[in-house]
Amino acid sequence: MNDAGLRLGRLVRKLAPGDRDIMELCDRVRVTAFAIHGYLRHGHLEKVYENALVHRLRRGGLEVSQQHPLHVYDEDGTMIGQYYADLLVDNRLIVELKAAKSLADEHVAQVLGYLRATGIEHGLLINFGAPKFEIRKFAMSR
């Protein structure tokens, strides 16, 4: 094992059990998405990758909600908007998918907006549209 692997192993052991669980969940989604990118390659519509990821994650025993509605509320509790996250995995991880040449600032802003609107702490942004697989993880502190 190399030095980076040893440091990562020490880091994972120091994390709280809940943090370890979300990291493991993110890893499962990442590995599955990477395999899909390797199989399908780039060039399909976003919906194809979404359906493939949902199928494989559910087959792996995870609870996945597709096109999950997210509500935005004003400070007085009035609902002022609604979005649809591509995926909500195990009711604790938002996954936003793209099939673009590259990830852009507006894609990042979209995921951060979803996290703020829902109070969910963790999100993944995955791009299947480029020849090189792209994924970014986001964590919001409460």
C-alpha cells in the first residue's frame, strides 16, 4: 500500500460512524457510476445514464428515488419553489447527473442550492458527457 493509501486508511478510522457510512455510500455510487461510464462511454442523453445508475444501485440493494422533488421555503415557511434532484440515495445523498462537455459553475451552484434547500448534507455531481469521467462531492455543514 502506498503512503496515500495509508493516510486515507488512518483518516477513515478516525471518522465518526455516520461519516464513515456516508463516505462508503458515496464510494458505492462513485464506483457504480464509473463502471457505467466505462460501459456506455460518453455520448448518450443524461436520462440514459440516470436510468442505468438507478438500475444498478437498486440492484445493489440501495434505496433510490428518481426525479425526487425538493421544495424551497421562504423564512416564514411559505413554499416558494420546487426542484427535482436527479437521484436521492438512501434519503441522505443527492446525486445530480450531467451529460455535458465539462462541469460548469452553474452545475455546482445547482447542487449547492439543492443541499441548502433540503438540509441534506451530502451531494455528488457526476458528468457522463466527457470522455474523462468527472465527479465532485459536496458537503454542507449544519
